[in-house]
Amino acid sequence: MPKTLVQEFTKGLWQELPPFRLVLGLCPTLGVTTSMENGLGMGIATTFVLFGSNILISMLRSVIPSKVRIACFIIIIASFVTIVELLMQAYTYPLYLKLGVFIPLIVVNCILLGRAEAFACKNNVSSSMADGLGIGIGYTLALGSLGAIRELLGHGSVTVWGHLSYNLMSAFPSYHPFTFMVQAPGAFICLGLMLCLINAIGD
Amino acid sequence: MNEMVKMVVVLTVLSAAAGGVLAAVNKGTASQIKDQQLRFVKGPAIETILAGSSINPIENRFEIKEGDAEKSIFVGKFDGKANTIAFEEFGKGFGGDIGVMVGVNMDTDKLVGTAVTVHSETPGMGARAKDDPSFVSQFKGLPVANPVSVTKDGGQITAISGATITSRAVCAAVDKAMQAYQKMKPELQQEIKKVGK
Amino acid sequence: MHSTLKLTVSHAPFWHNGSSISSKSRNILLASLLAVIPGCYQYGFPAVGVVTMSIASAILWELLINFISRRPISVGDGNAALIGMMLAMMMPATTPWWAVVTGTFFAVVIGKEIFGGIGANPFNPAVLAMTILMLSWGALFDFNAALLNYSFDFKAVYPLVMSKSFGASAAGSFSLMNLLQGKQIGGIGSTCGIGLILGGVYLMIRGHIRWEISISFLVGIFAAALGFNWLNPELYAGPGFHLLTGYTLIGAFFLATEDSSSPVNFIPMLLYGLFGGVLTVMVRNIGAHIDGVLYAILIINLVNPLLDKIRPKAIGKGV
Amino acid sequence: MTIDVDGESAQTVDESFKKVCQAPSLENARDFLAGLPGNPEFKVFFDTEKPVKAIVVLGVDDDLLSTTNQYFVKNNIIAVKTGIDLLCKIVGISSAILIVPQHLEQVAKSSGAIIKTVDSEYPSAQPELITRHILETYEDGQSKSKSGIAFFSAEAVCAIGAAYNTGKLPLEKTVTFVSKDGKKRLVSVPIGTPLQDILNEFNETLNDGDRVIYGGPMKGISVFSTEYPVQPDTDIIIIQDKGQITERNDTACINCGECVRVCPANIQINLLIRFLEAGQYEEAADLYDLYSCIECGFCSYVCESRIPIFQHIRLAKHTLDSMKAAEDTNA
């Protein structure tokens, strides 16, 4: 049953929410979500790459020979990642410094290759576009929320691009920041608990 | 056979196209990236050294060839006179190169300040060179003619406790900067006039 | 008459030696009291508060997770209470209530129940929780700062901090007799050497903890401390000091011996304890942390499955 | 003590058997003697793949409380000797090995068989352990019937001897009866006697929830009715009061390791049980030595979590065997 464009878009927001439902792309999910800002930045960068690569791969799907399709996907994805990296260096340098090695690592993010292989090379341009955008936004939201939870518990406050901050200490003055949450093992535990919660909610 | 040819052609074209696009993007963003790097990596150091400058030192910079390397010179303007410059030198630290931004007043030939830009020293030990201003502030006001060194080597700089290697590296970087400054001085005076206008 | 008689039908064997999880938990709790009661006497009412809070919250967390995961209520086996007790034994008496509750959450929920409940935890839950707490709120668990408001008739400095900062001479200023009697500051149930040793010996005799692990852990600490001391007697304190300070004794008798995260065969048990003891002294002497027991136990917990590969061949298998 | 149930001699004379007594052979032993007290097995002699190399007579008992075989060695060594000689003759093996506990070594010497002693502690009298530790010929983790050794209990040997010498098939089974108060009595009852008759004899009354065990406390089976008859291999009958029964449950293994330390077969039961509980029997057999188990029941006896490990193992073996049988018929 063919899905509508809206369905292709919205499936990435819940049914196929990348880190929680597909359990893909966990390396950056664990690595960069020390703050909400980092999570969102990484998510947006991935969304851009996913959106671009999905469109291009979908456009070229009749041209690409199936034997070398992975190589072609990698070339396309890597190009977009490099573009994002350069753009981030040029316009959001502090974020680029924080995300560091995880930006070039978008190339090996399973979500990108996964979507290319499972979706873009089999569907037309418009639905690939909707798919890439939906999955990307879902990924951004997931990373953002994970980052927000970890930052809130670990620092006691959430800061996004210098403002729009919420301070837990203002509501609970005696709150002591739970620094474990912004450390690496905290990422695993937080992600695990969120997975647990999302599975409990179900479809 | 046909498929083989197709594979080769597609891959080649795709790679070439990707290369072309990337080259274009790279070219388009190069100056902006350089700008950003200077602002965010060296910016804080320059700002502490040239605090109170009436012009933006990063925008008002020029390049000078010193030996093989090209140096970026940042210019600060105080009391209407563009007489202070800052540039970066490197010293060998415990965990690799330490970048030190050195500011010199060209009228008095004295250091106006130093600040560490990049380093990979041990947190809590050598990293204090950057975090703790009391160490770098010792350089302020020293004349460029005299070489600097830590007290252990008979100099005038008190080393950071527990981080002699880092302290020596910073001193070496400042020393290098002083020598380079003396060598470059005529050229600098030429260039700085343009900025002063 | 015959037709209405209902006999019990079950499977072999029809005898049992009478051991059970709850009796084991009860015995370990009883043995731990030997160390906790002197601690409570020393630190007064706040210590009693921390212990009761810790045990109660551990039981409540387990009840809650039983309820959420729709599994049979398992607090009856006493394991949750035991975890709460172990955690409280390591904490200073001034630990605030929320830190205790967070600690028991990490011990019972993250440390044990998430892996499938009793017997499935790869790490000792109490050690895991304590490590997380110490990583997060170092200031609360810095014994010197935490116990500042107490006045004792002995030197109120955490011995391991002294040896770390000022070397063996500072460690020598503590008399081993005082350390053994619990005249040192530290966790509620981890300072009274006599109590811990008596409790440990009782448990070893009753077979509730494995003597192989406890003894080899202590031997490991002794040997490693002796080695360091021999290398540089001015910098590194002697074996007696290491055996009686920090979490050494509670670690050897109560923490490293936790069933689920320790090996079961003879040689692996010895290696496990030995490795833990040596690691402890290495962390204390050349590592960045003040006490190495918790990290050492977590690491040996990790190594445990590997160690359990060393095992006798089953009969009929190969030569 | 003898329980005479029918009021007349239970020993029947079988005419056709009387005829073959003149020429005892393996074939007629198989045909006539399978149901003798002590349950002698003659099938092993007809396995062409694994020729029988030795006959082992067990003068020991493989479960706790049971004393049947020791009783025969101690009190009737002549009958044992007669039986062994006869058995050796029909099988064509020069001499048998008699396994006895240490305290019966002197008595056993008069039997003329090769004497080997075992520890009197449980479970060293298990046939598998005897093959491994005493005879040192254990092979490939196979069960006893495939190892080329024929096992007979002392009681069975006596019965075989008696059968050929008298021409009558003996039916008296020697059983240790353990009442609720723990009193042990050695009785001789005809095979097939229902439990109720024995109970009546000893004035033992059963209530709801009590347990009757045929076989020893470690390896027996519990029965559901007082009509259950005495079997050829019922060495012991135990009556347990409701209050003596330890509860079993299905809490998870807590990895205390008691089972591993008592296991005579060196099986890593703490690992094995995790697979058995999950029903992964093939992995258990391939990786965790399921078939090394000699079924002594010690692991369940010491289990702190009170897991029915022994039952899990029996179930696993049974399931695997029936799967294999199904495959064989399909193939």
C-alpha cells in the first residue's frame, strides 16, 4: 500500500524514530548529547545530509549500477558531510569545535546509509525527500531531548544558543547537579531509560 | 562488459562531480572559515592582550613573511595610534605544541601581554598556563631585548608549580616571539602605517 | 478412602540442605551489623538515619520496579535490604537524603533489576551506585569535608588522603591499633576493622561468602602494598595501613564476595581476589583517585566471566 | 522381614523356564529374566557396536538410605558368588568385577571376583563415577550402556543364580522402607505388591499432602497413588510427612556456586541452568556439558535458590532424546 507524502514524513517522528525505534546512529547519539545545543546541532547537520543525499540518490537511482551502489552512496553522503563541515566551520564555528570529530563521522552514521539503501534507492524523489526530512527531524528531536535531559540533570540548567534557558535550580534551589549524567556512562544509562520509556509507550 | 563500463563511468562522473562541488564550496567558504578560526581560537587571547583597542585587531590584520612561514599580525590602536601588535609563536610543551599570543608595543619595545591560545597539557597541571592569569601576567612590561626564562634556569619568571615543562615552553615561545619581532621590526613599521591610516 | 487421598507429587531430589536466599541475606545483614553498630555509635543519629533511609528506599525501589515490570514481589528474599545496607555502610553519616535515595535507585534499579533481578547483575549493585554517586557529588563523599562538624578523640582526617598527599610518614602517624578499632573517619560501616573482620569470619565459617575471594583479596592488597613500600618506603605506606583503611575490609568481606558478580571455581576465585587487591593498591598509590577499592571491584566484576572460563573439564569431555 | 501378601508362596514355577535351566544362555536369560529383582539388563550383550568387555557387579547402592545391595554382599555372599560364576559362564567372560564399600571388602573377597572398593560417601557409587574413577575407562561422555561395561546389582546377580539353580523365578524384592519418623526397615516384598499393603503392615497412615517416594531421596520418583506397585528396581520406599517437604520455586540462579563445587561431574551448573531455564537445550548440550551429568541430584540438594535443577536436566535430556528419536524415524 503506497503511503502518502505526509505519512512518509510523519513515520520518522514516531514509528521509525531513528535512535529509539530503529536503534541506529547510536555513536553520535551517545557522544554529542552532553547538552541540548550539541544534540540539536548534530541533528540539524544530519538532517541536512540526509535530506540532500536522499534526494540525490533517489534522482540517480536508475543510473547507479547495483553492484557499486554502496560506493556511490558513500561518495554522495561524504560530499554532503564535507559541505556541512565546511559550512559549519564558516558560520557556526563554536558548535563545530564542540561536535568535533562527530561531524565527519556522520558519513558512517548507519541512518544515512540505511535510508539510502532501504528507501531512497527504491522510491521517487518526492517521497525520498519527505522520508529524509522526517527521519532527520525525528533524529534531531530525539538528540535534542536526550541532550536536554542530560544537560538538565547534569548541569541543572538548559541553554540553547546563549539564551532560552531553563534553570532547574530556580525551581528547586537545593538541587545539586548530577554530573554523572553528562559523563559518558550517564549517556548509556539515560539512553537506555529513554528506550525503555519509548518501548513502554509503544505504538 | 557493458555493465562494467557503466560502473566505471558512473563512479568516475560521480566522483568528479563531487570533487568539483567540494572544491567550489571550499573556495567559497575559505575566507570565512579563516575569519572564524581567528575569532574563536585566537580571538580570546588577542582580546585579552589588546583590550581597549579602538579598532578590531582581527579585521585589521596583515601577513608578513618570516623565513618560510607567513605570520598573521594583529594590530591594536590605542589613543588614536596604531602602535601595538600581537602575533602567535609556539613552544614545545608536555603534550605537544603550545601556542602563545604575544603583544608588543612598538613604541616602547616592551611586551604588553601574553596569552596561551592552544595547548594539550594535563588538566589541572600544565593547563593552568591558560586558565590561571597570574602566570602569563609576569611577562607584561618586559623589554623585548632581554631573553626570558624560568627562575630554575636563572631567569625571572616563576614557573607554575608542578608544570616546569609547560612553563619553559611558554617562555621559549615568548623568547622566539621577541627575536622574531626584532627581526621583523622594519617590515612591521612599514605595514603598520597602512593600518594607522 | 484411597481414592480421595491426595499425595504430593514432585521431582527429585526430595531432600534439601535448607539453605535459601533469604537466610543468606539475613546472615549477611546480621554480620554487617557488627560494623554498622559501632559506626552508628560513633556518628550518632544521622548515621542511623542514613542506614534506615538506605534500606527502606532500596526496598521501595525494588517494590516499585516489581510493580512496573509486573513481576512477582521479590523484596522477601532480603536482597534489596542487603544492597541498601551495603550502600549505607560506605556512605558518610552526613549524606543527604536525596543522595541516599538516588544511590539506592542506581543500585537496585540500574544495578540489579534492569539486568533481570537477583543473580543477573554483572556488577555489585552497591559498588556501582556508590561509584556513580562519588563521580557526581565528589564533595559530599569527601570524608574530610563531610565529617568536618564532628569532633573525635582521634585524628579526624581520612587516612588515605593523608597518605596520598603526604606520603608514608603521614600514614605512619595513624596507629594500626586505632585503625583496627575504628578510630578513623570514613563510611558508616567501613571503619570498624574488628567488626568487619568478625562479621567476615562468621560469614566465611557459615559459607555465605567465599573465603577464597576474601582472603586472596586481602593477600593481594598485602602483597602489592608490600611491594610498593619496598620500592619506595618514603612515598608508599606499608601493607598494614592499606589493609585497615578506606574500604579495604568491607570490600574484601562484603563487596567483592557478592555472588552474582564473582566467580565460582577455586582458581578463578583466587585470581579474582588477588587481582582486585593488587588493583586497589595500584589505584591508591599511583592512580588519580583516593581509594581504589570500588574501581578495583568494578573491574574484577568485569573480568569475572573471563575468569570463569578457567574450569575443570566435565567428566567424559576430552582427556 | 518378609511380607507375605497373598498368603501363599509367591514363587511360581514356570514350566518353560524350567526347561531352559538345563542350558543357561544369554538368549534365554534375556527372554526370561528381565523382570527379576534388581532389574538385570541383558540388552547390552546384544549391542553389536559395543561388545561388552567387562561385567561389573554393584555391591553398593546408588542412592542414600538404600542398603539393598550391601545387604546381599554382607549376608549372602555365597549367593552372589553363585550368581557371578553363572553370569560369567553364559557371557563368556572369565571374571567379573565386584564393587563394594570399604567396610565390606573382607566379606567380598570370598566371592572370587575382582574386588574394587569405593568411598561410602554419596555419590561415589554412581555407575558413571565407578567407570571413571575405579575402572578408568570412561569414554566420550556416553551413558553406561554404551561403554562396553555391563552393570548388575548384587541383588540381580543373586536372583539370576537362584533362578537357574532352582528353576523358579525369584520375585522377592528387598526394599528399604523408611517411615515418616525416619525409621529404616529392610523388608522383602514380592514385586508388584501395592504400596497400601506395605503401609498396612507397618501401620503407617498417609494424609493429604504427604509424599511417597519410590527410590532414594536423591534420585527417586514420587508416586501419586497408594496402589502403586513395587517395581523390580525399587530399592527403597520413603514416606515423608507434609511438614518435611522443602518448597521449590523458580527464582533465578544467584550464582552462589554451591552446585558447581559439589558436582561430581565438574559441570558448570550455574551456566548450564540459565540455558535450561530458557529451554535452549541444544546449546546446553553442546556448550555446557549437559550429557556429562550423572544425575546424582546433588545440585538441587544444595541449591540456595531452590531451583529444581535436577528436574531441568532430566527434562532437557528427555526432550533432546525424543527429538532425536523423531528425527531418526523421519530419516
